[in-house]
Amino acid sequence: MYPPRIAFSASLSLASLSFAVLTPSPSSAQDFSGAPPPPLAVGTRAPAFSTTTLGGKPLTLRSLRGHVVLLDYWATWCGPCRMATPTMQALSRRYSPQGLRVVGMSVDQPDSLAQVKPFVRAMGMTYTVTASPQANGRAQAAYNARAIPAQYLIDKKGIVRWSQEGFSPGEGPQLAAKIRKLLAEK
């Protein structure tokens, strides 16, 4: 049996328990039933994004080309995001020297934005973190990230090779194996 995946989303099943809280993800691409589009499909080109790091530097997906990118949508108020942060940090510490770039895209809104920097310090996050509500919201919509945390593993050529919404404790080793495989590709 798989461990339960914890996410802020709108799903609940007998096999896993998820928190039923929707994250804001504006998108004009909806079907006639009003349902949001599915998450970005594996094998598709990762949508371009342009945002700003906590240090005030511009960051684009294009500037990360040639690196394996682990994109993580999260928020300070999200319990499952807090649980995922140590795994993201460990992966960054272990694989950054080999070419992995972990990017934490905070989806905090202006009313909680002041909590991002203290959160980053308290959690020991040394990887790149962005906190630009408008830019990160546009990126979240482009990736069809409907729940948080949401992670996307993007290869050196800009193709989404793995994605998930939610977090399961202990999933670090499986994600590390996927990262190692992508780092080995030319």
C-alpha cells in the first residue's frame, strides 16, 4: 500500500486522506463544466516563467536551461508544504553540485508575504526561493498546479519529466533516483 499523500486539494478517497482546501489557481483554460484543467502532463514543454528571487534578482525558466530543475509550489501556511521542505532542502544540498536547481515558488498572497523570509530562515532553505504573488500566480496557473505542494521535475531541455501534487513522507529516495537519472542524461 502506498503512504498517504498529503496536499491541500479537493480530493478525498478511501486509499488516502487529503485535506480539502483549494488553492487559488486562476486559469482561463476551463472546460464547459467549469472544472479546472488537469495538471501539466509529463512529456510536455515546461511553460516559461519570469519571477523575482527573495534576493531581488530576476529568475526565468530560460536562465535555468541546461540544468535539471525541481520546481516546488508552496506557501508558509501550508502544513504539507512544511513537511516537504526538508526533503527539498536535502535534495538541493545533495544534487546542486551536479546541476540540480531547486526553485521554491511561494504562492503566499500579499497578506502573508511578510512571513516568507522568516519561514525560509527558520526552515534552513538555501535553495532559490521566489515570492512574487503576481508572477508566481501566473506560473502556478500555467503549470495547472491546483493544489500545494506541487512539484515539477524538468529536464535539461525544458521538458516536464515528473510531477505531483501533495507530499508523502519518505518519498525522497524515489525522487532522488529520478533526479540522478535526469542528471546523467546529456
